[in-house]
Amino acid sequence: MLMLAAILAIFVYGMIAAMLGTILPPISARFRLTPRQNGAIAFAQALGLMIASLAVGPLLDNEGKKAGLVLGLALISLALAALPRSGGYATLAALLFVLGIGGGIVVTGANALVSDVGEAYRGTALNLVNLFFGLGGMTTPFLAANLLKGNTLKLCYTAGALAFIALLVQVAAPIPAPNGNESFVLADAGAVLARPILFLLGLFLFLYVSCEVGIWNWLTRHLIAQGIPETRALNVLSLGFALGILVGRVAVAPVLIRVPPTTIILVAAAAMAITSFLVLRARTAGAAWPLVFFAGVAMAPVFPTTLAIVGDAFPRMTSTAIGFAITCGWLGLAVSSRIIGAIAGGDPKRLKKALLVIPAFSLVMVGLGAAIRAVLP
């Protein structure tokens, strides 16, 4: 029951992670939004994610994961119910901010719950549960392209209904109350935040989330700018990138039993640099699909495996440490979206140049991965 609760929460988060990139083309056309405004909307979501994941760690350590997961899923349900009735740019930004708050709480709470339940094989457990993030991310654009025919109203209501079902499961699940060993103690927070390894891991997630969300939010618009029809572009995102994340996490889970997680994230960063660069050279859907798929496979283990490393390195106040690391990741979401939107400006055809941020950040991750591996072999 605990794993089901975590799986449903991660699945819902996967759906909302792909939501912005899926609804941006029709919403941009409806409200005549520029790439710069798209970047500002993505920044609003990122700001909500950062605030939530930074603030929720102490709440989870003191009040338990159930309180956080219920609160986060309630906010997601409300935001998705209101999105179809948004009146323009300002309303969209506000609702994406609320969606970010809910998402930040859910992703921190679900990963902290799995980190506790699967402590003996933390890396394997986190990758297996987070494969449902890939499944959720695949579901959103697939539904939009093939079943709902781009109907954003039905898409938001469908995702909102699933979020509410997940909320009910959290209420029913026997999620354990916090114990004294894990509780947040303000006097001890300095010792956690003073360890350089937490900042190295946080910076690594900052760069990684910049890359992953760059794909989620901008790939569809980039492919459309190359002349690929919107339906095919959405399927490349769904059956390419999201499927690659799903497959990659299934594949890496048994490998983590034998191979150190620090080695996994180093190899993944190198593969990200290569595959993301090749994706930007593709001009047709047929060429883009396999490249996007392998980019998803390369990115798949990075987020959950890095969180597993955080959990291993911080047995006390684990949720607080995980929340800090995830907050660094959401900062990457905010920065990359602003950079990509600013470089692209008002011309969607300049997205290819702007998206070179992704392979560039991946190369920096290779150096950071080597440093983390040296400190935590």
C-alpha cells in the first residue's frame, strides 16, 4: 500500500511535468504568447516548485509524509480544475505557480517515502518507482495527441481527476508517522547544510533538471518549428522521450545493485551530452524519434539515483536534505526556461540555438559527476 501511494503520486507528478510542454502550443496560439512569455510561465511553475520543495522538508520530517502528499495533491487537483478556465497570460502564470507548489510537495514527499521504505536498496527502489514518472510523462502528450485531439480542457480535467484519486489513496494508505530520529531540528540544520557534498549534489540536480525540463517544455515547439505536424511532435515527446525515461529506469534498477550510483550518474551525464546534441540536428519526426528516445534513456537514472545518493549521505533529516537537493533542481528549471525563452525571443525558429543550453549543461554535469564520484566512490 505504501509503494502504491508513492507510485500514484509520482505518476501524477509525471503527468503535470509534461503538462506545460503539451498545452503550450494550443495555449500560445489562443492567447498569442511569445516564447519569452512561455519562459515566464515556466518560471512561475519553477518558482512554486522551489518554494514548496525547500519548505516542505521540515514539514515531512516533523508531521510525516502523509500530510505533505495530501496537501500537494489537493493543490494539483485545484490548479488543474481551474486551468481550462484561465483568461490569459497572468492567470496562466498564477495557476502554474500553484501547480508548481503542489508538484514540489508531491515529488519531495513521494521520494522521501520511497527512500524510507526501500532503504536497503535505495537507488533501485527510487528508480523503479520513478519509472512511473516516465509513464505519467508519456500519458499526458499521448492523450493530448491521440485520444483528446488537443482538447486542453479535457486533458486538464482528466489529469485533475487522477490527482484526486491519488489523494484518496494517500488518505487511506498506512503511511507511518515520523520518528524522533528523522525529525527536523533547527539546531542540527546547519550541520546538514554545511556539508559540501550536499551542494555538489544540488548543483548536479540544478543542471540535470535544466536539461530534462528543457526537453519537456520546449521539444514540441522546436519540432513544430522544423515543420513537423503538432500531433507527430507530441508523439515524439510521448513515445520517444517519456518512453525512454520509463525504459531507462527499468533497465538501470538491477544494475544499481552491482554498480555504485556515483558511476551511474557520471555515465548518464556523458550520454546526455551526446544524445541531446544529436536531437537538435534532427529535421524529421522519423529521425527525431530514436534520438529523443535515447536521450530519455540517458536521462532516466539521474534524478532518482542522485536522490538515493543524498539519502545515503544524510541518514538524519533525510527529507530536509532531499528537499534542499530537489529545490536546487527546480532552480535549474527556472533558469533554463528563462535562458531558452530569452535566446529564442519572439522567433520559434531560434529555439534550436536556444536549446543548445541542454548539451552544454550536460557537459558541465560530466565534470561535476567526476567530482562527486571522487568524494563518494
